[in-house]
Amino acid sequence: MKLDPAVVKLLKLDPDNTSVASAGGGGMSSASTSKITAKLSDGTEKMFFMKTGRGKEAEVMFEGEHASLNALHNAVPSLCPQSFGHGHFSSQSSTSFLVTDYLNLTGRSSSRSSSAPSLAAKLAQLHTTPAPIPEDYEKPMFGFPATTCCGDTPQDNTFKDSWADFYANQRLRFIMNQAEKSNGGDKELHNLVEATASKVVPALIGDDYLNNGKGITPVVVHGDLWSGNAGVGVIGTKGGEAEDVVYDPSACYAHSEFELGIMKMFGGFGGAFLKEYHSICPKTEPVDEYDDRIKLYELYHHLNHYALFGGGYRSGAVSIMKSLIKKHGGG
């Protein structure tokens, strides 16, 4: 397999000293993955990972993943592979690509270096590092500079200075619209989402309520951190030691606890993980409402899964909303 000239140009490689081989599946149904092995001018070898896909869906997904990987990597370099770029093949303009560091997954936690920070410590570092100030803004904002995809859902990451506004509109109301497009109108679900967005969100995560009225600082979150997007491996080529890593992010600048919603929904991160994590990244005040905030954040992922897959995810969303409305709906 020959490497497309657009990728050769991006990575500044010598095509005569570069090989490409298939690397299995690519995370979305229409994507494929490749391993690029290049001999550099100094005689060393470097490996890259490439995803390719066709159409607008792949183009949007790869742009978001490129920005997401680098947002995480810039804050905690050992947490995930670095992305080197994305674009279109010059030989086939309908094909998009994304090129990152190669990640050699070992698949065994026992192979993790004892001297490397744990995933809990890395995630806590990420969540205690203020998000960068977006271009053309004067302060950190909630949102993200690119559209990101959670599963196959392209998300609205328009910047807002209010987390409650962003979560109510860009997450809950937005995903309700997607769910209705996929599954048809649903008056009960629509009314529950509206009550949650208009009453529960201000009561639980209002900007003048969290942290004793001081609000929260946006941080970079992975955004789709279930156990299948975390592992143990070596980033890059040089015989480094295996350590905890994440991949396939859907990042945004958010409340740190938003990350924990999907982590709770699918499990895989136990009590010891959260104990270590919260020893570095404390729970937001009021601490006694922490569990309800995580439920509120988990709700988005139930609704997203319902929009994508239908079926039983609706009942999980309804259950969460009814309990939160009863407790925090003001009546």
C-alpha cells in the first residue's frame, strides 16, 4: 500500500522509505485504520497511526478528534497520542484522514510501569488544569473550537460563558432534538428534558451556585471516557514503558464532573479509582449534591445512546429525569 502524497507532505516523509499496513477497525463503521512505518533521515524508525474515511461524516469526525487529542495532549502529554494533522487525500478528495502517534496497546494492566502516574492521577491533572482561552475571547469559555462527535453524534460546541447555559442548551436540548429526529416525536420525553433543562440545571449546576457562588473554571474533558476508550500501552516508537492512556476523545471545555457521567454509566472505574482521583481533584461544592450532579451528567449519554440506538436507553433517561425533577424541580 502506498502512502497518499497529502500524508507524505504533512509528515515530511520520504515515500521510498515509508510503508503502510492495515491496522484493523477505526471506531466508526465507515473508517479504516493503518500503521505507517517511516525510516527518518537520521536512520531511526518512527511509526504513525492513520484513520481514513469517506464523506462529510469522516471529515467532521477527524477534525474534532484532531483538536480533542491535542487539547488533552497539551494539558497532560502522556495521557493520549498526539495528532499531527488531518485532511483529504490528494489522490481521492472524498477520502479524509487523521494521523496521530502510534499507540501500541498492551492490553494488560500488569504491564503498566510502576513509576508511571495512574489514569486516575492523569485525569485529575487534566481536570485541575484550566482550559486555554479560546481565540478571540478574553477569558476561558465552555465549549470547544471544533465540532466533536460523541459516538456518531456531531455535537454543538458553540462557546458560552455559562456552564449551566451550555449544558442545558448545547447538550440536553440539543440531544433531545437529535433523539426526536431519530425516533420520532415523544411528548413525555420532550417535557421531561425541558423541565430538567429549565429547573434542575439551574438548581444543581447554576453558575452562581456551584463552589459557594464562585462558579467553576472550564477544564478539558475527554468527553467519551468509558472503559473501552482507556487502556495500557506505549505511545510512539521508542521503547518506552507502558502506561495508562486514553483515546477516541470527544473533548470540550466543561465542568470537570461532566467527565464522570459516562464513566459511571458504563462502569469499569471503581471506588479506588475515584478515591485517588478525588484526592487530587476534589468534588465541587456542595459535595452533598455530587451524586445528583453525576446523574445529571450521565443523563446526556443516555439520551445520546437513545438518539443513536433507540430502545432501552429511553427508560434510563426517563428514570434519571423523574428522580432529579422530584428532588430539584422546585415543586
